[in-house]
Amino acid sequence: MIKLVRLDERMIHGQVAIKWSRHTGVDRIIVANNDAAANDIVKKSLMMAAPPTCKTVITTMEKSLELLNDPRAAGLKILLIVSSPEDLLTILKGLNDVKGIPTINIGNYGRIAPKVNGETRKTYGANLYAYDSEVELFKEIMAFGVETVYQTTPENVPEPLNKVLGL
């Protein structure tokens, strides 16, 4: 079962490897990212950053959905990581049981993601930046009815994403 879905453009790094994996008590990490899955150097880097206590896979969006929708996943404790609102929305649309997700965590997004037409993203938090079009994607994500919060680390107080975005 999915214990936490986290949107973090850096995917696996210290906060995820140490803090979030311990906080959630997961035994599996799935990074759903087509670009990372296709790049052996990125995959190896992410695997090196992954905690040794969790079986970790970096795979495509399609394969991630196959893994997550497999009935055997119900017996696992999974941290699912995506790197963009588009990928998060794709995952939500493809899951058989969205209501089984306890929380969607928006962590670090928008600082290093590619800019569109040189436009600067609006700042919504110390580690959350988004274009208006991305805010629209976040609205679609929140419409699934899963608690969606902005929280960089487990020590931070989770803030409802709709309030952070001023909706």
C-alpha cells in the first residue's frame, strides 16, 4: 500500500533517504519518472542516494502504475516519488485505488524545474514555486479528494496545499 506520495523535483536526496523513509516506515521506494528511468547515470545516482533499508526502483510512469496496481503491492509500505505535477496527475488518473493514498506531500518543486518561455514562477513557499498553469494542475490533483499538503520535511508542520496556493 502507498504510505505517502511525494512530489519532489530532486526525487531521492537526504531528506527522502533519511527523514521521509524513516518517518513513514516504508520498505519500498518507487520513483516514477520516464527521464530518470531512461538515463543510467541518473538512475545510478538516485540508487546511491536511496536508503539501504528500502528496496528502491526508478522506473517509467507506465511500469510504476503496473507495480502500484498489482494486488501484491497491498502488502508493501511504499513511498512513491514523482518530480512534477504532470506526473503526479498521471499517476492519480492511472491508479486503481486513489482513496487508499493517505497523503500527497508536495515538497520541493519549481526551483530547478525547466522554465517555460523564460517566465518566472510565483513563490508559494520556501520550496514551492509554480506557474499559473501548474496551479491548475494542483487543483486537478486536489480534486481527487486525497489530503494534499505542502511540507518540506517531517519536522515542518504540514500546510493544506489549497491554503498555500491561496485557493
